[in-house]
Amino acid sequence: MNASVDASAAIAGTKISPNFGSQNVVTTGTLTSNDITISDTSPTLQFTDTNHDDDFAITVESGLFKIRDTTNNQDRLFIHSDGEVDLWGHVDIGAGLDVTGNVTTTGSITSSGGIQTTGTN
């Protein structure tokens, strides 16, 4: 039965079975869960920074995991289902970079400390 519920009422979650249909669910609190499943042909999490800094979206679409800067309409990171990773922008690696395969470049490689090699050059 639909009934008015006082704002101060405490209802144990085990006593209700909410189905909000196509309505938006809005809270100023924290959403806590063991697992969250988002199902869609292109499921997306939107992150909006209310301090007016860049906003981001995480999307999974056709086997591609995407992180996008929605404020600047720019792709930032793609992870393909085959393991290939695409990065846009400058990449800083603070603790070292280990490469077990070949390194290919269409530009130049520069170093302020020299490039050391071992094995076949």
C-alpha cells in the first residue's frame, strides 16, 4: 500500500523491496554495496567534480574500457579486450618502466640521463 512516510522514519532495508523503474535515485549520502552491476549496451559511470575541475566518465563498450575527460571532450585511456592500451597525453612513470617486448616509435626518444642497453641493440 502506498502511504506517506515521515522523513524521520527508519525502515530496515530487509523490509522493503524498492524498484524505482526509470526514475532517478538521488542521495546526498554515500552509496555502499558489496557489488554493483551496471547493465547496458554502453554502461557508463559519470564523475562530476562540483569544484569546477575536469569531469570524467568510465565506459565499457564493445570490449573497450574507456576513461574520458568529459569537460574537455578528450579520450584519456582505452584498454582493449586483447590487452592493448591506448593513452593520450603525457605519461609520467615514477618507479621505472619494464618492457619485455619491442619498443617502436614514430618520433624520437630523448633522455636526460642516457639510455642504457643490455643484450642485443
